[in-house]
Amino acid sequence: MSSEILQSSSKWKTECVGNVFDIQQGKQVSKKNRIGDNQRPFLRTRNVFWGRLDTTELDEMNFTHSEEQKLKLNRGDLLLCEGGSVGRTAVWDREQDDIYYQNHLFRLRVKNNRIDPFFAMLWFWYAFEIGGVYFGRANSTTIANLSKSRLSELPILVPDISIQKKIVLIISTVMESKNQHGKIEGFSSELLSAVMMHLFSHGLHNETRKNTEIGYVPESWRKFSLGDVICLEYGKPLPKEDRDPTGSFPVFASNGEKTRSNKFHCQKPTIIVGRKGSAGKLTLTEEKCWPLDVTFYVTFDSEKFDLKFLYYLLKTINLPSLASGIKPGINRNHVYSEQVYLPSLGEQKEIANILEVIQTKIDNSVEKQDILQELFQSLLIELMTSQIDVDEIDFSTYNFESKVFEEVN
């Protein structure tokens, strides 16, 4: 136990979880318990994520009247995972839905209003996932688990309720911003897919279309086998001593950039194609690089074809579906046999520029989410260890009812 953390602030009391929460474990999922006329939806550990609940798919089983009274969730209840990712916690924030929970979840209900449920969720997130405060508290079995008695004994810091609400507000501001960028990423990705589908079937010049083996395409577009357009070159192993995080050139594995090096063997902008591991995964790079031996890199005639157009064209082919074998990998001959239709080089560039605008929006949203995630973790550490004194911050203009996370419905 990290006693230094628990003693970090003289203003914060240390309590046992069982003193501030009423703890109840859910109903066991079994064939016998599924039989009955009173089928009710319930949450499993797979529905509980850090800070959010995904209720899009709910299981059902029979609950007796007494079990309904005992196991119905109330607004503000915490759901904490007993096994798997031990301690993973989210807050139930609904008023009306009659939802219950299985035995691998603990329901924590606040006693005496001394602790804000969202603050408690953030504390558990910090203590279990980031700060290692509860290291060793899970039983040492093949599947880590936490008993009710052990959970009751765990220490939890309980500052004044006003401090708790300020901490919740700070973190919620960061996470709501992250959620918004996640939505932008999602909408932009859907838009990119739709625009790609339209452009690769209609082109830009309102041409008459012809019916082909891959669907309708503009009349002027020419048929190729991919093997006539691109060559997939094998990547090469890079000695460990040549890998340098401060190097000038990116080193690519099948799942994207892993490290850097001061050496390169691919001199031109290219597309990296996962050959093994993340087979078929595509990465576009416009600098010299070292593709590893688990990848292919693309070479082509730049006087006939545009790099970015080819990147989006490959995205339409679903390369991962071409992987085969016990450890699925890409056979380049399978890629070469794919039939495609391509416009003139000028139209390729125009199409690529349109798609690049949307892709840039996606990339920016992903980058901002990464930055906000790092900010979230650093703030959580500093707030839970009193490195930031929230009493010195003016919150008079803020609404303390702000939520930390959105529930996925």
C-alpha cells in the first residue's frame, strides 16, 4: 500500500470503503437462474468500462421480487468489477430504467452523502489503474478477483465534499472535451467512408458510368490489376543497436510506427502495408523510413499514379480479408490479382486532395484526444496526491452538476 499517497494531505480523511459505501454483490449467472417468467436486463463486467457504461447489449435472466428490490440500481450507484480488470468502475446515472447486475460486479451505494460518487469513481481509477495504491489487494488466482470483505477494508481518501466536487469538475472538463473530439473523429471517419465510396464510383466530372465486375465506375476510368499499378516490396529487419528513439527516420512495424532510426532503406514517400501481425493495416508516410520485415512497402510509377490516391484506393479493398494461414499474413500475389479502375493522374490528385481534407480532420481529432488523455492522467495523479490545491481555484461561475463521462446508449 502506498502510505505516502494516503498521507498526502492533512485536510483529507482516510476511511475504509465499507464505511462510506453500502456494498452489494450481484446475482450469479447460471443456467438455473435464467429459468423463469420474470426476465430482467442486467449488467455484466463487459458492460463496465473505466468511467462509462455501455448498455447497447444487455443480457437477461430471471429475478425474483425480493431480488429486484435488493439488486435494482439507483442513480449514483457505483459498479466496480470484482474480476478481470479488478476495480474498473463506472457510475450508474439513470433515474427510471430497471437494471440489475451480476455477481462479478459490486454495487457501491453512498452512505450519509459524505462522498461524491463521481469523485469515488475517479479515486478508484487512480488507485487501481494509475497510482498502484491497491497493489496486491486482489487474490492471487488464475483470474485476479477481489472479495467483498477485502473491498470493504480498502482505504479511500475522503476530502471535504466541496473539494471532491471541484476535482470532479476539473476532470470532467478535460474528459468532456476528449469525448467531443471522439465524436468528431467518429463523424469524420463515417464521412470519409461515404465520400470515398461516392468518389470511387462516380468520379468528379459527372461522367456516364459503366457497370463492371466491381460495380459502377466512370466511363473514362481504365481497368488495371493492382499488380500492374503497384509493387509490394518486402521490408527488412533492423538490428536492435540501430534503433534510436531520437533518430531521424521512422521505423515501421505492421501496426504502424514503433521507434526511430538513423538509417533508412526506403528513400521515397510510400504506403506501409502490414504483412504479418496487423495484416493489411495501411500507413501512409511521406518521409524516408525503415519498413521492418513484417511489412511491405509500396513502389509505383509516380508519372502515372498518385501516392495518396493509391492509399485511399487500397483502403477500399479491405486488405485484411486477404490474409490467410494459421498466423494470418498477406500474400502479395493475392493483392496483385485485385481488379481496380483508375482515372487520369490529374483526377487522381483532385480526389486525393478532397479525401485528405477529411483525413486531416480525423488526424487532428486523434491527436487532441491523445493530448487530453495524457492531461487527464497527469491531472488525476496531481489532484489525488494534493499536488494541486483546488482551494486556490475560483469555481464560482461553474456548474457542479457536470458529469465526468457520457454513458454509451
